[in-house]
Amino acid sequence: MNRLGNWISGKSQTPFYARREFNIKKQVQKATAYVCGLGQFIFHINGQKVSDHELDPGWTNYDKKIQYVKFDVTKLLHEGKNALGVEVENGWFLKEDEHYTFTFPAFMPPNPNPYRPFGKELVLAIKLVLDYADETEEILYADENFQVKEHPVKMSNVYGSETYDASLEQTGWDKTDFDASEWKAASVISEEDTPKGELVEQFQPAIKVIRSYPAKYIHSVCNRDIYDLGQNVSGMLKLSYRGKKGDVLRIYPAEKLDKDKNADQVAKSWGTVGNCITCVVGEDDVWQEYRMRFTYFAGRYFAVEKSSEAVEVNDITGEAISSAWKTNGTFQCDDSRYVQIYDLVEKAVEANMVSVHTDCPTLERFAWQEPNHLMAPSIMYMKDGRKLWEKFFMDMRTDQLTENDYFMDLEGNRFYPGAGLIPSQAPCYVHNVLPVPGMGSFFDIIPWGSSGILGVKWHYLFYGDKQVIADNYEMGKKYLEHLKTKQNAEGFLNYGLGDWGNPDNQLARENVETAFLYADAITLAEFAEILGEKEDEVQLRQFAEEIKENYNQRLLVQDEKGKWCYRSFEHTEKLVITQACEALPLYWGMVPEDKVSDVAEAFRQTFLEKRAFASGEVGLPYIIQTASRYGMNDLICSFIMKPEHPSYYAFVKEGLTTLGEYWEENPRSHCHDMMGHIIEWYYNGLAGIKPLEPGFKKVLIKPYLPESMNYMKCRYESVSGMIQVILTRKDGRVEVETDIAEGISFEIDCSNLK
């Protein structure tokens, strides 16, 4: 028996209901329920859904960690007969593959380590603790006294497909005195088949509906009715429909329309994201309500197909879901383009933030780790990411490999990736561990695994909690030891993806990945200092210094004018410099002091030559921040507003309502937040709110007002209090108004204002 008691099941691999009636004979002082249904569950008491949560519990590696959810249910119970009810569905625990499921593309090797189910059947554990007014206690556990029944959701796919048959609906199933004579007794799971993971309480914010978008009918094409939400979202579809019993309504969500104005589910060369939501009519000519329960759609448009003319549909609504975190930051100005870009990024962040940080809600829904440090400051300025990031760190610690962890290679032999590796996804459900010829590893990538160190750094800077460093310090040390085994004979790393997404394919692997090796080492040294680990600190600083010296010796060169710059390691026939090659060592303080001005000028020249960001997602945050630091805010403004790619405003011009994946028209995914680093600059470059001490106990206000603006207002609610900056241009002068909470010390620098 686990800490919640037995696991029970309906002996089913498809969704099921579970219910139990019981009597309360005394006055209840407090009632607490602890519930876990795998993969997802919805909890009911006496005919009511207990909470407004969606998709409980959080996604984890169920072999190692399983989250349960704690509910205070005191007000839902009463003396006499009561009824408990739980709906249980697949999720990632026992993935359903009907309709669309992501597969890696043909350019990758066949994967001998595909998704593996975490159990043979869907399972439920529940513990109800009744504290009575007479100071006695009673505990109810899931057991054979629960009854189970197949669910009207006959199929639910974690990627967004669901099949609902209204004829199987059990009206009143979660109330007392329900006729359950056709239900069967639940089965108690054997010890052998019990889920293996440690049960821990869900602590990150629940997923909830944050906004509702009524769908608008726009036209019909190819026997389909096309509806538009007006906004690309991750959400729950809700509608009412009727027809003749057995008639079928099919809804196909999509991010865009094709040239014929039909819903377009094609993701460029990556195939079709063929999600389908199917509703079967259960009774003749009766309006029936349907709402997604166990998965979520992604998109802006719906194509609706009807099996007969008798089928009618009404009130189609997309209920956008996201983490129920607090919005901490707001940005306003009188140049609407900046606001549109902000909204583009914020909506993409919301659509990708569930219990993990997905790359996109359409194609993959994987918890790729690199945005959890590259995008951390942008997101943490906008939202309160404390608990979500702690969940991400738990997932990283959980999935960090040991020396005994292995996978299979193409010949069926064991492949040991190495102790300390933090996988590029956590939790990782599809272990695509084999390197891709000519590209590198998609499983062991330093800017991805470095979230276990650099993401912790951002958490500490924003929230000032040393405990997060203590909790993750050993993980970081183990990861650094793993990275040391990857250094080549010249002391560089070159096995990952470099500046992933670079529009010129200038990936500069050795430059980028080895700069991250330095960043990880020097950051861990700072952690060691904070924790009082003196011996570690000395060793880590020494290792960081060795990396820096070798990096500069081999990459820091003089151009034809005798000016210092960093060459791209992979180009030996001529001097090639990239924005990322110059920005990373400048950002991390790797440049010798007497050569900083030269390298900064070389960096500026890459801006002037390209007149655009020439960067992928890995280099971009460092490029933007370095450009701002060295007086190039005007160039940043011009780059983000270019009408063509690479540009943020180009996405707005194309009609996107969330940020696209790459710098291109009609990208593979229309909802990636991975390139949204410009938001960090909105707060620390435009408003100029820069933390000088962890938790924003001390800040620098160094604002910049673009020429196209006459007014800007930015507000950030830090853990130390509110910080607000208002800029107003009047009569050729810029007035700065600040409102900073008592207890925050601050400096104001107006040198960027004209």
C-alpha cells in the first residue's frame, strides 16, 4: 500500500468512471482528499466537480515521480450519504496513438527507444481523511468498494484528439442514490503492476481556464464549416450539438488556413498534425453538451464536418488554458507595434505553460529544457514562475542519468549516455538518444541541460531563495562532470546543436557550446560561494579560468585591421564572425579587459552588416542583452520592427497571434515561445529595470525611450515589492517617473535617454 492506499483500476486502457457512496455519521470538522488518477483525472463529490483544475496531475516520469493533488473538501461533504466520483484518462501514462501522435522526422535515425507505457492499465488512488468534531478520524481508501464503468470519452489522445459518445453518458453518476447496478467492482492493482514512482504532492500552480474565445463562423469550404477563435490558443473545446442518434460531428483544429481557406493542419515538411475531436450523437433531436476533459486542442481555427444534414452545432468556444500563475508584469506604450509584439510572445508563453514548458502545443508537446533558462528572465518579468520552475528542476533531477542508465542502439546493444547527463527533455517520454549524423545529439545538448544550472541562477536572481540553489547544486555538479567527459582534445565541446535555429545555419558549435561550459562552471562557482562550499568554489573557478584561457587562446584573433574579435571555430579557411560568437564571451565576461572595446565593435559591425538579428534561439538572448549593454538599443528597435524576417513584427504583419518557431513566413509551428527573448529587453532595456541584488532588493533603473514612442509605462511586481517606470516625452525632453516599493534600494541612470 502506498501513501494514498491501494491503486485500483477498471481493467481498462481507455477512460473510465469510478464511484463510491459512503455514510458520514458525525459532524465533520475538516475533510481532506488526496487523489491521483493516471494519466489524468477529474474529481467529483456529491455531483460537483471539486476544483477548477484541468489536466491533474502534472506530467512527470511516472517510474520515478508521481504527483497527487490535495483538496480541501470540507464544504462538499455532509452527514448522511455522500458520493465520491473520479474520471480517469490516459495522458502520458498510457499514451493513446489514435489520430495524431508525434514521430521524429526521416532525417533522424530510426529510434530504438520509443515511447514506453508506464503501466498496463489506467489506475486510481484516493485517500479521504475525515477529521470529526469529536477529535476522532476516519480514512477511506480506494478499494473494491469502488465501482467502475466505461467513460463516454472512448478515446483521448495526449496530443489533442478525443472521441466522445453521448449515448454512454451516465447522468447523475457522481451523486448518491444513483443506479449503479450495471457497474462492476473496481480491481485492486497487484504489487507487481503498481506504478513505480514516488508519490509527491503537486505543488506547481494548477492548470486552469484563463480566457474564453467564442468561435465565429467565417465560411464553408469542401463540405466543412470553418470557425475562427481570433486567437491561437491551447484550450478546451466546448460546444452543443444535436442530430439523429449515431450521427457524428468531427472537429479539426488548426493554427492556420491554406490557400483555399480550409483549416490547414500541415506542418510544412513535418507532415500533418491530424488531430480530430469526434462527437457522437446519443439521442435523437436533443441538444447535448460537449467539453474536452482530458486533453486540449491547439490552434485558432476549427473545421467542422457533419455526417448528415441533421447535425447542428452551436456555441463553439475555445477555453484557453495555462498555468494559473500570477501575472507580475505589464507593459504599455503609445506605439502599438511594441504592444502587439509583447502580446504575441505572452500568448505563446501562456499556450505552452502547463505542468511542463512545452516547445509547442501542436506538433511535439515535449518538455524541451532550453527555454527554461534562455527564456527565464523574459517569462519571470511577465509571470510568477517560482513554483513552476521548481517543478522543472524536480523533473531535471528526476531524469538526470546515472552510470547505470542505458538505452539501445540500432544494433540492439546497450548504449550508456553517461552519468550526470540532464536530458534535453524532462520529463522525457521518447528517448531519441542516438546522435543525428551531421547535426549532433538531440538528447544531450549543453544549452538544454544547462537549465539545471542557469535556470537555477535566474530563479535565485528573481526570487532570492537560496534553497533553490541548495536543492539543485549536486545536480549541477554532476552535470558539469558529465560535460568534462565531452571535451575534445582541444578543450572544446562540439557534439550538440550550436546556435539552433540560426537563419544562416551559422551554428558555431564549438564557440557556443564551450561558452556554455564556461557559463556553467562559473555559475556553479558562484553557487558554491553562496553555500559556503569553499573547496568546490576554488576548483570550479580554476576550471572556469582554464576554459576561458583556452577559449581566448584559440578563438580570439585580430582581423585585417588589427582589431580583436572571436572567430568561428569551424571556419579555418577564412575569418568568419557571427553575432553569437561575439555576444556570448562579452555577456559572460570572458573577454580580456583590454580587448573588450574591440570585440564590442566587432559585434556592432555584425549588426551593421546584417541589419537584422542573425541568430538562432541559443544566441539570441545574449545578442539582445549585449547589444543593449553596449549602446545599440536603436538597432534593436529597428531590427524587431522590420517588415520582413528575421523580425518580430513580421509575425504580426503576417497575422499571427502567437510567436512563430523560426524567423520565416509560415513556420512549422505558429506557437513557439523559444525566440521570445525580446521581452527581457522590454523590462531591462526599455523600462531599464535591472536587478542588482537577488530578489530585486536593489535595482538599477536605466531606461530607454525609442524615437517612435512618446509614452511608456512598465510595471513589475517583484518579491520585494512593486517597481514601476513611466517615461513621457515632452517638449524634446524625457520625463522619468518611478514608483518603487519601500525597502527596495535603487539607482537611476538616465544616460540612455535623449
